[in-house]
Amino acid sequence: MKNLFLITLITCTTISAMGQLSTVSNDKPMGYVNPALQNYDLEKGVVSVSYVINPLVKDTIPAGILAIAEFKINEKLRVGVSAFQVENRLSKSQTAKAYLSYKLELEPGNYIIVGANIGAYTDEVRVTEFNKVFAPNKFSYGPDSSATGKESGIDLGVGIAYSYNGFQVGLGFGKVNRPAAYPFPISEIEKAYNPSDPKDSFFVHKDTSVMLESGNFGIEINFNAIYEWNLNENIKILHSLHVGNLDLAGVDYLGLQNIVKINNRHSIGLGAFYNGTPGFIGSLGYGISEDFKVEVATFFTQDLNFDPTVGKYGDYVNDGYQPSFEFNLRYEF
């Protein structure tokens, strides 16, 4: 039962990377999670580039990258492009896509925004790392699979949002075409009974084989609620709630950020998130000008590392909270 809990925990803490880069500050255009979110005050456009590193964790994690460019064609129509790469010990995901959104006025100040995107992706499950999680085991493969666990294809998405007086709420639907993917390997779990008491049942982790064959992505559903209001003429406050990969089984990521913007240049933010384990967010932004801004966001989360000396087969242990850093450059024009 302990192993079953461990597998669930590790899967939850890493699965958010399969679809998108979640642990980044929301003080940027959000069209990369929902093409209908027009939550940025644009004159003509904005370019945003983020570089995400985890320098203090024991298990080396390559840097993540998120690049966004968004342009206002007119008051109703916007277009944009985004690209990201993110990887961790169990997976690697790369995506590049283009999106557009159109604003429909219901009545003065009330808008419905619809959006769509199309892009290309590469998704990889690192099967060798699962030898640690499921050890000892024997991997087997379907006729259409390979030892790399890698798939590429086209990603289609749509979104809808409602906007009123600084408040926006939206739903984004990614991978609606159900493109190909290698699901995370699943070990064999078997129900067993106590011979002396047939009513006493429990689950046994057989831990002998993992079947890996090509499958399909489920539809990724993201929920966002954003509210920005003016405390006075010099200070704005942004509240941003992001729920990633929402379905009947729960969510993969839940994050809330509160960001204070000063003189339309500088910013300071605090927040919290949950992606299998709880974490905390802090951010600090400096405006070189009103158009050119630099922000550093820090995400504190548990550093889980496999220790083969723990227990019979080894176990993941928590080496404490460690920060990851997002360095963001943003230029508005």
C-alpha cells in the first residue's frame, strides 16, 4: 500500500509538466494556457521570455523556457505565438503554437472572448526512471511503441472567457484532437484477501511488469480567474487563480498569486500552489521603464529524491523545500 501511495505521489508531482509549464508567474500574457485570455493591457503588443532553473535540487533538472509574443490587431482581435520546453526526471515536453482571440461585446463593459490555437508538440516519457519507482520490474512494449517513449504531433485547442471591469474568468481546452502520447507506465496492482478473514481485503503492488504502448492524450482543461483593481492612482493589485488539468479525478496544479504593481513599473507578489505537494511563490519585478520590465519569481517545493538504501526496494525521501527560479524579461510596445 505504501508503494501504491508513493507511485501516486510521484506521478502527481510531475504530471503537470506533461502538458504545460505551470510553475511560472502569472504576471504575463496567459494565452499559452487559454487562447481566450486577453488579460494584458496592450498598446500594440508584448514580448515575454522566461528562463526557469532549479539549481539547488539534488537531481539535475534542465532549464525550462517559455516565450510569448502577443499582438493587438484592433480592440477586438488579438494574435499570438508561444513556445515552451520543460522537463523533469520522468518526462520532457516541447510545444510551439499560434493562437488568436476575438472579443464579443454583450453589453457595455461585458464581453465574451473566444479563442483557438494550433501547434506542434513533442512529448517523452523517460521509462528508465520508472525502473526506480517500480523496481524491480520488467518492461514490455506494444507493437507500436519504442523504448524511447516519445511522440510528436499536432495540438489543437480552444478557449472561452468572460470579461467585466478588470475581472476575467475562462476555460481553456487543450489537445482537443486527442493526439498521440505515451502514458505514464502503470504497475500491476492486485486485490488480496486475508486467508483467516475473507472480509479483510487489501491491495498488493505486484511490481513485476510495466506495459508501455502508444496511447492518446486526454483533453487538458485549464481554469483561470483573474481580477485586477486599482488601490489608488499609483498601485494596482492583481489576483490570479490557475487550475491546471482539471477533470473528474481532480487537478494536477492549483496556484494562487497576488501581485502588487507600483507606478505601472515595479511589482511584488506572494502566492501558494499545489501540484501533488504544497509550495509557495514569491516574486519581485523591476521596471527599467514602463515598457521594459524584469521579474524574478521563486517557487519553493519539496525536493524528492530516490534513496536505494531505504526499505526493501528503495524509496523517495524529502530533502526539504528547495527553490526554483523564473527569470522573465518583458517588453511592451
